[in-house]
Amino acid sequence: HTCSERLLRCLPHSVPFEHRVALLRSWIRAKRESSQGVPVTKLVVRRTHIFEDGLVALAKVDWTSRFQVVFINAAGMREQGQDVGGLFKEFWEKLAETTFNPDYGLFRATESRLLYPSPDAMKYHEQANKLFEFLGLVIGKAIYEGIVVEPCFAPFFLAKLLGRHNSYYDLQTLDPSLFSNLQRLKSYEGSVADLCCSFVATGSDGEEVPLLPNGHNVVVTNENRFRYVYMLSDYKLNVELREGSAAFLSGFQRLLDDGWLRMFGEEELQQIISGSSTDGLDVDDFQKHTVYQNCGPKDRFSVDFFRALAGLAPPKQIAVLRFVTSCSRTPLLGFSHLVPPFTLVKVQVRNDSERLPTASTCFNTLKLPAYSSWKVTKSKLEFAVDQGAGFELD
């Protein structure tokens, strides 16, 4: 056991990713079992105020408890359906989608559209650190519950969640143009002093920040340019992001023990958060792990469904996944890990216009009428997905 722990600490990538994920899940399962006596937490949330209601409802709850969600629709009516997991998944995905939107002012996006805490968050939110802590809890709870969510984070921010300190070369993912300029400065053959640089950084608010005492009056020269380059990158990657990242981490680690994730790399942690990064669905994997009701895997009805699904554009395939499971991301390690498994139910109809497909997101179940052809199945799926809104479809 001690040897295994040492191996995971020193050479984690010598253990296959799937095995490390299984180990993480076993640790989480043990923690969940130790808190089984915690009462279920019921959350009432307006679909028009996902973030606001979520923040209020979750302010004083035990985050290790199981959450049950009741949605209030735009008309102010309580939506029907008992939450046995599907509504919570839908709420959590929408909550993450809303709160991590750069327009909200808490997170920024790099040129590659990867997220990191905004240094300017304090300007837009009086209690920015509490909000960052809340968002850390949102992502931590998603991992704790085995839910994949949309936000994709920058590697230098993921490194902070793994307890790692960023260094100079990480700057190229935050600010490629600044990194390129510093690279040129490092190899500049003339007199660096002629470039009139001093030991200051330009903060996110445009103000100059000294990198060392009296930095405004310390000229960058050929002799000290490497110190300047590394101090500036440290300011951008670590100092400027420290407050928001620390608050996020405090929430993130409330459910996940400090050492659990350190056996993963940044890209692997992103995969744990967001699942597969493919544009569409792996239809073959989806079909392989399907449970059938009132039909069989080789029936024309089933074959038509998967042919129709394969014929959809990738965004439509994702929309079907969300329609059925309330999640728009493929489960981590594929559909063999979708709980409960996707169930395809054959519904007898007299003609193609009798009824549309419906879904029970709590049980990842699609109730599909037996249409006359795969082309009709495809068009009905597209229409149902485009028109569907909320649990009341079922």
C-alpha cells in the first residue's frame, strides 16, 4: 500500500489514467458513505434566475448531502417530476454554464477561450472572493457527484488546483504576445537598457505595479533581464491571480481532499471536470452500452435510431444527449460510466404523427415512437430536441 502511494506520488503517469480515475472514485465513494446520515437538501430554483437562486439556496447547506432540485418555470409554476438525479444534473450544468461565462465578470478567457479568474473581479462584485469560493464548490461538487460540466480552464489555473506553482513558460497560454516579447528580450543582442524598460508590470487595470522596491527606477539591462522576465511572468501568472485562485481553491477543496487530484496532470484534470472533448458523440460507444426496453439491439427500430443519431450534425447529437440525460458532455471514460445507463424504450404508435419522442432525464431514458423509417426518426428527434424545454416534456 505504501509502495503504491509512493508510486502515485512520484510517477503517477506510470499508472493508467482509467485506474487513477477508479481510485479517485473509490476515495470519493468512501467519503460519501461516511456521510450517509446527512439529510437530503431540497433546492427550489427558478429557471430564469439559476445563479441567484442557487447562491441563496446553497449558502448554508452541507455540500456532502444529496441535492434534490425543483424547477420553477418562467410562468412561476412548479415543474412536475421527482428529482432522482436528472434535475440536479441539469441544474448543475446550467449553473456552471451561467457562472463561468466571462460576461459575468468573475472569469476571463484566454485567446484559446480557456478560463481563469479575472484579476478585475473585485471591480464588478463586492464579494468576489465569496463568489470564487462558491464556484470552487460548484466544480468540486461536480467531481464529487461524478457530473461533467462545460467550463474548460486554462492549464496555468488547473495547475493551481493541483498545488503546482506556475513558471515562465506557462505565460504563453495566458498572454502569447507578452511571452513572445519576453522571448525576444531574452535573446536581444543590443543594449537592453536602450529599450527603456523598468522593473514594473502593467496591472489588469492599466496601473503600473513595481516588481521590486522602487522598481520604477530600476532599469532592465543585459545583466538583469532574466530576473525581470521571470519576475514579470511570476506576477502575471501567480501574484495577480493569487486572491481569486485561493478563494476558488478553498471551495474546491471543501469536498475533495488536498492530495486526491495530485496524481493527475492538467489535461487529465480538465477531462475529469468536463469529460470527453469530442465535438459529437461516439455513437458506437453509445450503442454498445444501451439498455433496451420493448425492443432488442438488432431490431429495425433500434437500428433506425442509431442510424438517425449518426446522421445528425455533432451539435444536434449533443442536443440529443442533453435531451435524454440533461448533460451535454460525454461521461468521463465513455458511456460505460453513464449512471444509470442509457435506456431506449420502444413506444408503439399507429402513425408517424401520433406523438414525439420524450425523455426521462432522471433515468437517462428515451421513449421513442416506432416511426416508419430512420429518416422520420431523425426529423422527429431534431424537432423534439429543438422544441423541448424542461422536465415537463416527459
